[in-house]
Amino acid sequence: MTRRLQADASGIAEAAAILLAGGLVAFPTETVYGLGALATDSAAIARVFAAKGRPAHNPLILHVANKALAARFARFDARAERLAAAFWPGPLTLVLPLIRDAGIAPAATAGLDTVAVRVPRHPTALRLLEAVDGPVAAPSANRSGQVSPTTAAHVLADLDGLIDLVLDAGSVEVGIESTVLDLGRPDTGRILRPGGLTRDAIEAVIGRLDVSSGASSEPLRSPGLLARHYAPKTPLRLDAVSVAKDEALLAFGPQPLEGAGWMLNLSPKGDLAEAAHNLYAMLRALDTEGARRIAVMKLPEGGLGEALADRLKRAATA
Ligand code: AMP
Ligand code: MG
């Protein structure tokens, strides 16, 4: 049995003690719930991979309370300094050169010479990380490949019995994962995974980013990016312009398609932030309806639309 505690002062103190003793604690961040383990503890990190069923080649994001803690194990160049100053705490993960002798468990970075790090802005996450006073690896608290959790109930649906504790602070704000930006070499600046911070916001601080060429000459920079991910069990059909009675509709905007057997609207007012907040909970809900398929209406492209399109594409991949 996994314990569930309110994210108040005593819950957070208990969670910190469990983490420091090598246990696994799921906790809310502003993006999704993370599955935390002390990043300097190889045995704890091994348990994270086991609980999630996550392939060993998929490195974890390390979460810290502030930039100074991050600078103990990650090398910041001028761009990284500017981005951290502008967007931390917040939904931006930086992939930076790893400082080798800093004590990070090799499995946490999948043996790479880079490390992914961020400072989350959820108050519970910040207080927990302050209490731990060290790096906490925290991938999304779901079984690998499944839909990410935005509530404590989602976490328990996937991981009950496999982890020690979940801290419950209700539903999270952003609803999709952080943007992962590769600054691992001086000449790169590339989004590996679009997410809760938009490309425009990043470019406003450090200028134009590289656009991935798709060329395969270069070794895979983000080994964990799977074509199929974030996926419900019911098949998805994207960019629907009509819908059948045995389908569930994931709608967007003030004019949802008519005729679906079930329908949820990501944002009746057509707001992408609201859609991101609702995406995973609505996919989970529609997944239990017994529909033949989930039809998804087309979403606008700019801003958070990039991350939403990425998640829906992976969710729809067979
Ligand atoms: P998750 O924690 O499940 O939200 O996923 C973390 C994402 O960050 C995955 O897509 C990883 O491949 C990516 N990532 C973590 N560390 C690195 C790294 N050192 N280099 C490239 N990508 C990374
Ligand atoms: Mg994940």
C-alpha cells in the first residue's frame, strides 16, 4: 500500500524524511506529478526505473530548490544563466554538461555526460526540495508510456503499492510536462521536448533556437523520447472534422463537433493553457468510457499548441 498524505507541513516533512532514507515519493509539480527519489542514491534511482517500468536508457530530470544547488552538478554557460534567471522556478528543463564528480547516480542520467535539471514552481515541490536540500530525480509518476498524472488519484491508479508515499495537493496548474531544452554543447540550443514554456518565451531571452533537422547522422540527444507515449488504451484519431456515435470526442473551442457518444471539451473558450491543464485528466476519463476510439479536434498551432500537438501525436501513435 502506498500512503497518501496532504501536502501540509507535516506531510512535506514526512516526505522529505522518506526521500532522504532512499524511499520513493510522488509529489505535485506545476507541470505533472513527479515520482521523486534522491538523485545521489543509486538504489533509490533503480527503484524509480523499476516502479515506472522505464527503459534504462531514458534519463531522469533532476529537480532542485534553486539554481545554486543545480550549479553543484551542472555546468551553466551564459545562456543557461539567463534562462534560469528568467524562468526558474518554472516549467523549463535545461540539459547541461554534467559535473562528473558531483555524486549524481550514473543511472539517473542514463550514463550520459549531460544532465537535465529544473526548479519547479509548485509551492509543495519547492518546500519539499528545500527540506531535502539536494537533487531529487522526478520523472512523471506514471507507468512508462502511459498518460501522465495531474492528480494524486492518477498517481495511485498507476503506482499504488510500488511507491512509499504520494503527497496530495489536488490538481496541478500547467498539466503537461516541462519544455526540455538542450544546451549540452556550446553550439546547440534545441528543444528536445516542447512543453509548458513556449519556444517564443525562450527565444525572447536567448535568440533563435535550432530547428531539429531530423537528420539521423547525429547520435540521439534525447534517448527517452519515444514515438508512442502519453497514450491511453483507447486508440486516438487526430484532427477530426466529424465524429461517430461509438467514438468519444475530445473537443476544443466553442463549437464542438456533434454526434459523439461521449464528449469532453478541453477548453470551451478556446484557451490553450486551459486545454493543457485538462488534457491528461480528460484522456484518462474518456479512456474508461468504452468508446471504440477517441476523436480529437484540431487545436491551434502557436504557443502551447506546439506541446499539445506533440503529446497528442505520441498518444495517437500505435
Ligand atoms: P520525464 O521525466 O518522464 O518527463 O522525461 C524526461 C525527459 O527528459 C525525457 O524525454 C528524457 O529523454 C529527457 N532527458 C533527461 N535527461 C536528458 C539528457 N541528459 N539529455 C537529453 N535528454 C534528457
Ligand atoms: Mg513521463
